Amino acid sequence: MIVLENIAQFLDSFFAVNRFGEEERGGIYHHSSRPICRVGLALEPGMQLKEWAKEQQLDALFLHRPWKLEAGQVASDIGIVGYHLAFDECLTLGFNPRLAEVLGMSQLEVLGEKEGRPIGMIGEISITKFSIFCERLNEVFGGSEEIYAGSQSNLCRVAVVGAMTDALVREAALRGADLYITGQLRKPALSAVQETGIAVVAAGHRRCEEWGLRALAGVLRERWLELEVILIAES
């Protein structure tokens, strides 16, 4: 029998929450002793959460932004776990080996740190035309917000970073990256982009979170054969 504590303990370990301060670790947001056969995953509680949870016969929920939950949005016996920063750093645009594998990256190295934790990665890819790699990114994330072509038409080294600063862009370029993938384009870093000739793809913060949620569904399914994991339809 799976209970909420089992899921929280597994995710605490998977996200390595001991790297974070107490207020950022996440974990059980709403306790429940209900046995769990079906768990739903959502970034945040939307207006249709209660109806969706009832329709899907959910026993528990994962919420990326659980603090947005309002009283009465879900039945009181549904357990809730919530992870915000740990989810972002582990399963979106940070040092994310799962995403690296999908993008064909190898020989990963840390790029950038925050409070001793990596916030990005840089690695090798097979030589690929910039336009072809952009198509791959669209297939992975479902689109992008902004694209800046660099001085190189072919890519062989890529940086994936959950932030965009002048210093990070310059470091990526100095370490041989032809492409800088991030969530949102930050204008203060544009001069570094222009001066280094590095290409940039801003995939979009929400798209990266949705990719992470899909990845998390796979992680939970790998851990528990009998657990049914249901993703909310994001609008």
C-alpha cells in the first residue's frame, strides 16, 4: 500500500532537498492517511481542480505552487505534496541529466552556481545545424519565446541554464558553448550575446515547467509499478 509519506520520502531523496533551506524544501503540504492508487500532477491549483480531482478519482496531488491552493478546492482527504525550487532546479532548466539525455548532450559540466547548487549545465552534442536543433527544442518543449541566431551555423556544445546574466552568457561562450538555452530572455545579457556571437533560445518558463511535470510523471511511474499518475491538461 502506498501512502503520502512514501511519496514524500521518495521525492525528498530524488530532489535532494537537504541542499535547500528549511523553507524551500517542500514535502507534505496537506496530510492524508488515504491509500494512494492514483496521483495527479499539476503546476498549480486551477479553477477546475476540484472537478478534475473528482473525475479522475485522485487520492493525492503533486503541486508545484501549492500555496495558491484555496480552502475547499480539493476534498479534505486528498493528500498533497508540493515542491517548488527543488523541482525547478532538478527537472527544468538547470543541471538536469534527464533533459540532457533528451537533447543528446554528453560530458556534462556544471555551469553557474547559486548557494553552492548548480543552476546550469554545459555539454557536447553531435554536430548539428542550428535550425535543426531549434526544431528539436520545439519538439521537446512545444515551442519557444525568442530565438537569437549566433555566429555559428553548426552547434557542437550547448549550455542549459535556469538564469540568464551577462556573466553566465560570457562564461558559457568562453567554455565553448555555441548555444545558450534558458527560460526567459533577459535584456541586460544581450550585449554579451552580441559580443560573443553565442546563439540563444528562450524556451519559455511555463513550457519548461510543463516538461518537468511530464518528466516527474515518468519518475513516479518508474518507482511504483502500480501507481497511476495523471497529468492535468494544461491550457
